[in-house]
Amino acid sequence: MRKINEKQKEAIESGNEPLMVIAGAGSGKTFVLTQRIIYLVNELGFYHNSILAFTFTNKAANEIRERILSSIPDVPFNWIGTFHSICLKILREDISVLNRSNNFVILDEEDQLSVIKEIYKIKAFSKDIIVQKKALLYVSYLKSKKIDVEDQEEINEELTRSDLSEDKIKIISICYKEYCNYLLVKNLLDFDDLIICVNKIFSINEEVKLKWQSKFNYILVDEFQDTNEDQFELLNHLVRNKENIFIVGDPDQMIYSWRGAYSNIFEDFQRIYPNHKKILLEKNYRSSQNILDVSNQLIRNNKFRIEKALYTDNNRGSNIIHYQAVSSDRESNWIANKIIDLKDNYGYRYKDIVVLYRSNYLSRNIEQSLIYKDIPYIIFGGLKFFQRKEIKDLISFMKLICFDDDVSLNRIHNTPKRKISEAVYSKILQFANYNNISTWESFKKVHEINELKDAAKKSCYEFYEMILALKEFKYISINDLVDKILDDTNYLEYLKDADEEYRVENIRELKSAIGLYQYRNPSSTLQDYLQEITLYMSNEERNLENNRDYVSLMTIHNAKGLEFKNVFLIAFCDGLFPSSKSIEKGDISEERRIAYVAMTRAKENLFISSHDGKNFHSSKLSDLVPSRFIEEIKSNKNFELNKDPASRPKINNNYKNFSIDRVASEEKDFTENYYKEKQTFELGDPVVHTMFGSGIVVGIDGETLKITFKSPHGIKFISRDHKSIKKLD
């Protein structure tokens, strides 16, 4: 066994009393929990299957079990598992207390949704009032609150607190009753039921509760900060004589409130178990002291926390670098270059490096820079930007408009749904094959397909006409074309109906990327852009095929529990991190904990970066500035600011579609273009462009001019400061 420190030894070898172990990041939390179980068996004589240990993932349960088996071989520890898996075992024995049969079936999320959809169908509910996924969320919420299915007044009161309309309340309350009744009649349980039903059994049957209390002589809980109220209630039911419990966790890493984690869990534990013993594990085995100093300084700004300060015997290490870039492109290029530097000059491998971000949509820019620099990478817990459904859909629409592309047509002919079923599409494919024409041409000739009903022919031809109309706009700004596609197809409504509005953030990021591309390439066409994207994606695939050593990209939530020698924390900007929503709510304590988790993933080097520009992901367009968390740590002597050499004074521009601040300022004429004397423009002004010739200003949007040029150039969107454009007297 590895050498243990005094606090770890105390946590492992304490007597049979309530133990609250506050385990800081990298302090050996899993090691201590595992050694505590081994100590209980080997030294205190506990029977192995009288020990119950709750984990939050099956992976963690397996890891703990394997570590124990290395010290206590050939002994099965059957009661180490997640809350849900443990409750399932209990219900298989004792669900009869609730007059239910133990041959129940468990529903997954897809099954749950299918039940709600069936209720909608029977009751003729409209998705326009509330989509089925949201109705299911409220059903789960009512169940978690233990609202009586038959108490309409209580249901209404609870739903009114959520500021819902009467129509929505009516649908949700009926769904709640019908859903619960359906599960009861069919002998089904969902995942919520597993814990709820066990708590109900223990509440109404003391004999059964005593049976399970007697079975478990010691209970341990891993990642206690992630425990929700139902799980905590279950623990309190099972703990006998209020002594046989050991909890380990870190309140500073409580980052799952949106998933139900109970924010007052540590306070409640101390109240319910007043004779508890508190042990702080503050010695860190992961990070350099400089990283810990900055992380400690940040988290101290949270109020009402259990005070602790991480320290280590490791070297002080390098300074924490904050790079402040003038654009997201320059931020990403700096990161890519730094990764190359770490590999070529410091001997690190790509697998020693992780790039962390607050939300998935922020991966797009760094992905592009990594591909341009031939740096292989993998996104964990999400898809690469151009593999995401909404991005592939919009690119497919553009390819169909530009190239009559049958592959793209195959993807989006019924997206959003327009009554072109797979059976209908199959008949169109057969017609195309028989007549040796493209699938797209077959849509034009759909009235000749006798096997199709008139309604199907109508839907197909309406789709054909819509795409034909969109083709008239392929010479306008690509971003305007995207808006036109979104409007004509009702794509955003389609996302709303599917309860996938989170995908809108990625669409905004796509538009921002397109805007930057157009700024860099003012003479480019839709065809040019699509060819660029195709090359980008093919390079991406080739990198994956040819490399087994990758840079990791992931959200901070996906990085919890992991560690890397080098951590890049990107887009550390106010409104992005902390999020604009948390700033508006006036509580950024959880955002600060998320930042703390990100920083403490780093072992040797921590790089934090931010960029100027506009925040398109908040309710109100605003300038991006470095995160307010930077203000809380910048005074640390180990914190070093590196400013982009192209830094410049802020200009207050009211951009609508994309940010001119997000320019490729590494271009050699950046400074010259930016500082040159501004030209003033008004509607109707004649202009001349170095490539498109003469034109007329027909629109002004902040710093962007909408100019119509002679055929074949048409309408273009160009920055008023671009050197290619000149106002004519």
C-alpha cells in the first residue's frame, strides 16, 4: 500500500462514528474510501456483505471493487453500486409492500417519452402548448416532490410556482395522473421510481426498514456533494443508531445542481449527525503548488463554504498563464501553437493535454485551429462541431441549394418533418434509378410517380419548390441564406418542438464562423465556403485515422474526476464563464466552483485564455471582456498575463449577425486596416470595390454595409473599414 498522510490515516482508521471527510481535489478520495472498506473488514472484523457503499457511476463502483479485491481476493462485495442499482435489489425483494409484483420492468428515457406520447395521442393534446419532453420533465418533477396524484389542488399549486399557463398546467396534471396510473397498471418503474419506491416502503413499513438496517452494519457514500434529496432520505432510512455512516466529498466541487444535487447536503448532514467527526483532506497529490494557490484564491470568494486550503509536496511549478486575445481566432491559434510548443520543445505527448470549455458550442473555433495545424484531437462527451445534427442539417440544405446534392437531399428531405416518409422516399429513389436521373430531378417529376398518393406528391413538390425558391438567394450573404433557410423550413420551431433548443447555440456559432469567413474572403461564394468546409471535415477524418495520440477536448463537467499534465481553459470571458444566465440571476457561486474544478484538473501547467469580441450567446448583445474570475486571481504572484501583441482599444460596435472583432488579425495588414481613418456611409451612397466594381449601399448594420453590385456579383456584406471598398464622391 502506498504511503498515507496523517489525515488520510485518521479517515481510514477512525472508530465506528459518523465521519464527514472533506476531500479536496487530488487528495486521494477514492483511495481513502477503498482503504476504509478494507480496514473495516481486516481490522474491525466487519462481514464483507454487511458493508454498503454508494457510488455515482457504475465505473466508480467497479474501480472500488477492483481495488478492494487486490487486497482481499476472492471475496465478493455485492453491495457496492449506484443508488439506483442498490434500490433495484431492495425492490426485487420487497416491492410487495406497495402491492406490486417483483417482476416489474424498468423504463428508460425513450420508453418514458413513448408513454407520454401515447397519452398526448389519446387525449388529443397539442404539442404547440407544451412539447412532450417538457411535459415529461414536469411529471418527473412532481414525482420528486411526492405530490399526491389524486390531489389536484396540490398539483396546481406546485405547477403555478413554475409560472405556467393554465393550458400547460392542465396538460401536465393530466399527464402526471395518466402516466403514474399507466406504470402502476402495467407494473412498470422508471429510474425515479427506484429510489422513490424504496423510500416509500421504508416510510410505511418499519419491519422491512429494520430488516435492511440490520443487514448493513456500515454505509459509505462517495461523491457526497452530488447527492440529491431523495438519495439523502434513503441514507437516513438505512443508517442505524446514527453511527455507521462515512461520507466523502468536496463541497467546492458541487457542480450538478441542475441535475438535482442538494446544495445544503453537508449542512444537513452535520445537523442530523451532531456527533460526527469532520476530517479535512487538504494534501494534494496531483497539482503544482502554484496551481493550487491560484485555485484556492478563486474558491475563497464563495461564501458559506467549509474552509480548506489545498497544499502539496510537489514543486511550485510554472506560473499560471492568462492569454488575452483580440479575437477568438487568435485565442485558438495561440492555443494550437502552444500545444505544438509543449510537444516539440518540452517533450509532452498530445494525450498529456486537455482543452476545457464551459459549453459544447465553444469547441468550434479551437477545433478549426487544431485541424489547420494538423493536431489530432478527440471530443469527449460530445460530437465534433461539424458532426452535430443541426450543423449537418444546415450544411446539407446549403449543399442541396448549391449543388443539387443527392446525399444532402437524402439527409434533409423530411427534416423538419413534411410528410415525406421513408416509404415515399423509397419510391422516389426507385423512380430515379429506373429513369437514370438524380433523386433531385425525381422530385421535379414527382407527379409522374403513379405509386404515390396525391397527398405525398403534393408534399414532395412543395419541398422541391421551397428549395427552388431558396436557390434564388444563393448569391446573397451566406449568413442571410442561413436565416432564409431557418425561416422557410421553420427549423427553429422544429428544434423547439423536439425540446432541442440548446442546439440554437451551435447555429449561432456557425453563423459567427460564416461571418468571419466572409470578412476574410469578401469575394467568396457559397460554393467556395462549402468546398472549404468539405476540406476541413476530410482533414479532420484523416487526422483521426493516422494518429493514436490525441489532444482531449471536453466540457468541464465531463472532466470532473480526470487529470492532465497540461490544461487549457478557454473562452474565459464574462457572459460565457460565468454564464450570462448566472450573472443575471445574481449567483455565480456554482460557476466559480466549475472554474475551480477546471483549474484543479491541471498537474503541471495551467493556461487560461479569453478573447475580445461580441457575446452572441446572451439575451443582450454585449462586448466580451475577461471573466470576472480573473479579477479574483490576478493579484496572485504566480499568475501571469500575456497580452495579444495585436491588442487594440475597444470600439463600441453594434453588430447583429457576426462580430468584426472576430477577425483574423494575424493577417499582415490588420493594423493598417483597423487604424485607418473611418469612412462614413449613408444609404444610397455609390461605392467601388476592387473586385466587384461599382455598387450602391442598400443597408447599414453597425460596421457592416449591405451593397448591391452589378451581375453576377449581386448583394455582398462588407465591413465599412475594409480596404477593398471606397466611397465615391
